[in-house]
Amino acid sequence: MTKKTIRNEDYSRKEGPLFMAFELSLKDWKLGFTIGLGQKPRRRKITAGDVQGLQKEIGLAKKRFKLPKTAEVVSCYEAGREGFWLHRYLVESGIKNNVVDSSSIEVKRRKRRAKADGLDVEKLLTMLVRYHYGETKVWSVAHVPSPEDEDRRQLHRELCTLKKEKGRTTNRIKGLLAAQGIRLNGAVDLSDKRLDAMRLWDGSPLPPGLKDRLKREWEHVLFLKQQIHAVEAERKRVLKEENRPDLDQVRQLAGLYGIGVNGSWTLVQEFFAWREFENRGQVGSLAGLTPTPYQSGESNHELGISKAGNRYVRSIMVELAWAWVRHQPDSKLTQWYLKRWAEAGKRARKVGIVALSRRLLIDLWRYLETGVIPEGARLKAAA
């Protein structure tokens, strides 16, 4: 008896877009090409950043799948260290690209799962085909800012980095001194006069090696202070002298009690200046302040906020929520928080402040969109 050979449908004869997926790394880019589900992907590797080699591989892939040179190309890659320059290059080249949020990509739930660049490329290709043909919830596509909007985020991000580095350096200084039994009270000051006056537990002076290291660490702190002052001065100058729609939003938010330049600048440049929201759910979701319920059988509890959104906005909103409770005592949001959480324990109050931060972010979005001040909130006299 002769068995009949079962052949798959010949996808190479179909006309349609060429699907391309990237797996980006520091040295190499893994490329995957296909024209539909069921077709074995074509996998290639090029040097990272080699856009000429990329165009060559696209041409060879079209030839392999018998597509015309003018066939549409649909691509995707995960958001990461390459940023958005590659997306802009692909779009400029006529390629329809999607920058994918890596945390939204579905994975197997096995305790141990295989992971390799080749497997990742094939997974991205499969999901790209599904997304292209209408399964829009298969992943989350990042909203790409314009080059101008992206450049405006550099100022406050640099300031945030400088402040963190200053905090790490001062903590390192305190740790070095604590290891010798010396504890600093108040602000760190390691002038030459104070270093000479420091004594160890037995009354002896600081060892020369430790003293030299502390001097260098302190010089680094002074340098960071100068950098912080320069960035803050530049931000102040821009806010005072320039007129732009995003700066008008910064001034509008800073006119509310409890919100200063740091908070308003971060919210506008990271969130409100270049993003358009349709509802309050999108606002909370993009900030990563949405709840994560866990319901399975009789088990029903909360896992906390998703933390899948913008970390700069999420962190500054928690700080602004505490400031709002203090400086806006008559507002509806503060009264809600005090009524529900004021008598609770310390941990419960922290949970409540995160819930307040989400509500406050939504009210600030409405304030910028419609001009309606949050209920019960006060404006500064200067505003």
C-alpha cells in the first residue's frame, strides 16, 4: 500500500507583505523573515547597526519568497537599548514597523522554558503575523515620540541621574566612615579641616589611604552638585524665557499647591506633552498604577500595581500624592484618603497613597485637558 504524501499549502505563491522580526543585541542582529503562518522562517544574522546589510537581506528575502521588489514589509522589534532610531530609519525606508513592549510578549508558563535568540525571532514573527491580521491584543505596541519630544526628556532625566549618583556617593562615604566607627550626623561635609579633625575609636587619625579616598569621593560629590545646579538653572531659564505648549502645561500644573517644578516638568515631558489619552483607564495603565487582581477558584486577592508603565511618572506621582495630602487638605481626594486610610496602619497608608496617586494623576490629566481644577483644590496666589 502506497501512502499518500500530504503537502502543506505552498505559501511562496501567495502575494502579501513580507514579515520581518529583529532580535537586537550589542554585537549582532538576528533577523527572521516569513510571509505567513505555516511557512518556515528564513533566519539570518548581520552586524549590529549594519543598515546596508539589512536592506540586502530584505531584498534576498523577497527573492526567496518570490515577492515583487515593491512588496510591503512589516517589521517589529522589542523596545530596548536601541531606542527609536531604528524605528525612524525603517519608517523612512517605507517599512511598517512596530516597537513592542517586551513585558507584554506572552511566554510559556513552564517552570523552565528554553530561550535563545533564534527562538525569540520565531516567536516575534508568529506574533507579528497575528497582530497584522487583526489580533491586536497579542501584545502592546509602544507609542514612539517625535525626535523633538524625545530630546525634551533629556533635561529632567539627566537631573534624576545626577541626584541618584550623588546619593550613592554620599552613602558610600558614610559607609566608609561607619566601618571605622565614625558616624556623620546631618549633611555630609568632608572639608580638609573636618577630615583632619576626625578620629578613630582609639583616638588615632584616619589612615592615609582612607583619607585620600574620602577626599576623592568628596570631590566627586562637589562636582555632582555643580552639575545639578547647572541643570536646574537651565531648566529655570527655559521655563522663564521660552514659550511652548508643553511649557504652558508645566506652568499650569505648577500653579497648584503641592506641585512644584520637578513634578510638573516630569509629568508633562514624560506624559502629557506628547501622549493623547481617550479615557482614565489609559492614563492609569500607562503609568503602571493599575491594580493586578489574582482570582483562581476560591483564591481572590490583589497582587499590587502592575508597574508596567513609565517609571518616572510612577515614582513622581507617589511623591506628589504625599505632598497633595499635606498641601491640599480641603480637596476631595485628600478627604477620601483621610476617611479611608488615616486610621489604618503604616503599611495600609502606603497602599492608600498609591491609590491616591492614580486618582490624582487622572484629575491632573483632566485639569490639563479641560481646565477644570480638581474638586476642592487651591491655586497658588502667583497663578
